[in-house]
Amino acid sequence: MKTVRGAGSLGLGAVRGIGALALVAARTVLGLPRLERRELARALVQFGYDSLPLALATAALAGVIVVLQSGLYIQRFGARAFLGWAAGYGVLWEFGPLLLGLIMSARIGARNAAELATMQVGGQIEGLRGIGLDPFAILVAPRVVAMELSMLAMSTFTFLVAILFESVAALFTLGLPLRIFFGTFAQMLSPLDILGGVVKTGAFGLAISLVSTTVGLSARGGAQAVGRAAASAVVQGCAAIFVIDFVLTLVLAGWMA
């Protein structure tokens, strides 16, 4: 009986969460025409510029790790020439978007949820409504747009850095010339492969911003609610990223087959 109650409670919580997320998404769309540009500029600096060094460092390490791991098997089967394609495909389609999404969920998702939770608990959100201002146009819509733009821009830089470090790692660990690495990479990767990475990155950015916003605006209580909101935003954001990654991989792989 307790198991049934627990499952029912979990199901109801999931339905409520999805409903709250859909409501936030709808109100964000309605707030886009009245978007606060100063908040957008601030969020772009906070979400994109300030996060770029960490994202680039992670991309460089991920690129080297991909080459070291895949190089063991590629050498075993005598297919060194295909390393450029395999490593580039892995970073573009999976490791790049996924790692960037997890980093942004931990760094920006938690921060966004904490800021909005502080405003919610402190009555600032209700204060904006009280003077006739829309919190979604002033606070939420700029953050969602900034997250999307930041994710798409950073994905370009992280991909280039990852490929660069992959080529250097392949040169020094496997003795693979740069012309062969980039030759197979350019020859075998298609525009659809690039599109797949862009779609995943955009979807992850939207999930992070909407989940963290929903969690922050749902905060109730005192100062402890802020900490709970930050932690919950990271957990729920990462879970959403993995679910979206699974669904998009199935859809895109079937579409490109």
C-alpha cells in the first residue's frame, strides 16, 4: 500500500511539475514582445561571457579524453585514418552538447533558480505585479533568451576548441598527421551532423532556463527555500537534459538513417 501511495504521489508531483513548466513557458512566450533589454544584456554577460572559460577548459579536456579512449580501439582495428571523423562526430553530436548542458545546468541553472527564489521569497515578484509590471517580461523572458543565445554561441567555440585539442592529441599520442585528421573530418561529416548538435544544444539551453525558472518561482518559505531551489534546479535540469538527449538521439538518428 505504501508503495502504491508513493508511486501515486510521485506521479502527481511529476504532472504538477510538467504543468508548472508549461505555464512558465507560455507566459514567457507572451512576455517576449515586452522583453527588458537591460536585463537581457546583463544575463548575456552572466550566462555566456562569464561561463566561457570553464566551458572551453572542459571542451579541451573532453577532446583529449575522446582521442585517448577511441585511439585504443582504432589502432587495434587499423583504422587510424578515421579518427578525425569519429572524434569530431562524438564531440559534435554527443559529448559537446551534453557536457556544455551539464556545466550550464550546474553553474547557471542553480544561480538563476537561487536569484528568482530570493525574489519570490522576499516578495519582489509580487511587488512587480503590484505596480502593474509583468515579471515574465522583465525577469524571465530575458533569461530564457540569454540562455539560448549563450548556449548556441558557446557551442561553436567549445566545438572548435575540442576539435583543435583532439587533433593535437592525435598527433602526439598516435602520430596521426593533422592533414589526415582534418581531411577525414571534413570529408565524412555532413551538414546534418552539425544540425544535430545545434538542435541538441538549443534544446538543452531551453530546458535549463525553463526548469530553473520554474523551480525558482515555485520557492516558498524562508532562506532555506533558496538553497533547496538551487539544488533542485541542478538535479531537475540534469535529468531533463538526459531525457531530451535520449529522445533527440532516437529522433535524429531515425531521421538521418
